[in-house]
Amino acid sequence: MRVDIQITGSTLTVSSGLAARLLGHYPALADHACKSGNTASGHVARHPDNQTAKHPNVQTAGHPSGHVARHPNGRPEERFGSRITGALLPHAVEHLAIELLVQANPGQVFAGNTTWLSRRRQVMRVRVSRQSGSDTLTAIKQAVEQINRLVALA
């Protein structure tokens, strides 16, 4: 599943306050493996069975097509928790959508990545691996809604 996300606002990245709120609601996000840092062009994976594990409005338009893993022994710098502050908002959407999918589908592994389509228009493509597009699109939309709601609390 791939979804194009446009950031409509002046803030492109996760603030420290938003990071704290996201991790407060979804602490497992801290243990997501994350190879891309803040460049939003990497590969992420979350394995549900491991024990450890933006101010703008974000709009989505889904296009069916079709890895965030928690690594308890991974280096801290390869975990999303060490990179969440300053991460691009669509990258946070990717991680949160995968977390929501893992919660709804225990025992399954999901992966994703986020890449720029247009920096000028602030449009990024979020990809999440999944057999069924409908539940993935729902998870991405829920992630967008949740992040927008948490941003509004700032």
C-alpha cells in the first residue's frame, strides 16, 4: 500500500512535545528499527513478538499497491525513539500506521518507508507492506488523524 501525504502548514517535523505525546500513547514506537533517521528514505521494520522493542494538517490519498521491526538488541541510534524528534511528519505517520497494524494483527511483521515526491509541494509517499490494502489504508488514515489530534494539543 502506498499513500501520498501532503503537509499543509509551516511545520514539517515532529517537535519534542509531539514526540513525547506520541511515545506516551504508543511507547513501542521507541523500539521500532529505523535506518533512515530524518532523511525519510529508509527501511523500517517492527516484529511484534520482540519484547523490547507536525503542526500541519496532513491529507492522504490512497493508492493500493503493495518493513518496521522492533529490534531489542539493535543499536539505540537505529531505533525510531532516538530519531523521532525532528523526524518528518509523514515518517512519523509511517511508524504509527505500522504500530496500529501490529496491534491489530499480532504476530505479523510489517515494513515501510517514506520518500519525497516533491519537496516544493511538501508531498511525501508513505509505503507500508501489507497483503490487504483496506486495513493498511485505514491504519494510515488513523495515524494521520492521531498525529493531527496530538499536534492540536500543543
